Amino acid sequence: MKIKRKIPIIFIILFLAAATSCTTLKIGIDLLLLDFDGSELIENEPQVRNTLEVIMLTPTEYTMTAYTRRVFTPELKRTRFRYHSFYVLTGNNTLYKTLSFSGTKKRMRSIGVWVINTERDLNSYNSYKYGTNEWEVKEIKVDKGINTKMTIENILYRMDNNINYFYNDHKNDKKGMENCNTALENTLVENG
């Protein structure tokens, strides 16, 4: 069992070493060594579902926008493989929540859950809206806007069908697996 856990970490470290600078390698190793227990995210998913179901009672009172940002930290250069996608739900023009798909472990593959108001999503969005935008947040432009009701229906469908998290999904397109970027691409519905 311990050998199986070390193989993905070794693979990721070698990948980071080959593809990045020393600073990026150090950040990547620090992130991998974090004692991150995804059980809290798993336990919180029913609360996320409840929040989305409450929004579905009056979906026209909410707007959704979509964004990308640097994936781990403001210090790590953004590339097409190192970015994260998330939604922002706004109600009554003041209250907003971030919503994204996440892995529960710092691994290439893990259980996937939808999460609301993660620290990194909130920090990056607040920096974009009110600060220096050090996370390089960019809005994903949708000409006619996002259809809140149909997009949330797609997210709830994925929750019901236990879609798992796979970091490299954008390259391998594995059935039943997504990452934060493909999950947003596959759930976003533009207004008709």
C-alpha cells in the first residue's frame, strides 16, 4: 500500500522537475507534502448540494460567471496546464459564492467533489475584483451569459453520478473523470 502511494508522488516530482524551474519544483513538493485530508470536502458535499438546490428554487435571482486563475499559488507561473476554473454565483447583486470541482487528495486521481468558497477561489476572486489580481484571474467570456438553472442541473447530475477527479483529464479525456477545467467546460450552459 505504501509503495502505491509513493509512486504517484515520485512521478509528479519527476514531472515537476522536468517541466519547471527550481522555485516551481519547491512549491510543487511543498504542496504534495501537505497533510491534506479530503474527508472534510466529502462530508461537506451534501451542504453544497443543499445550497445549489436552494438556488434552484429561484434560479433567475442568481447570476453565474466563470473564471480561470493560477492553479496553486500566485508565485507559480500560469500555463495552459497550470490553471484552475471556477464559477461565481451572485444573488441580490451583493452576495457571492465561488463554486468549483476539486480532488479530495493531492494526487493525479482522487474522489471528485464540488466545493463552495474554497480559500484559494475566494482569495483569487477578491484579488481580481478588489486588489492586484496576483492570481491572474480572467473571466471566461460567455456572449449571452450563463444559464444558471441548466448549469446547476448539470452540476447536480455530476454529483449524482460520482464523477471522479483526474488532473490530466484535459489530455486523456477519461470517461467518468474530470478536472476543475473540464468540469466547468462540461457543465456550463449559455443562455439561449
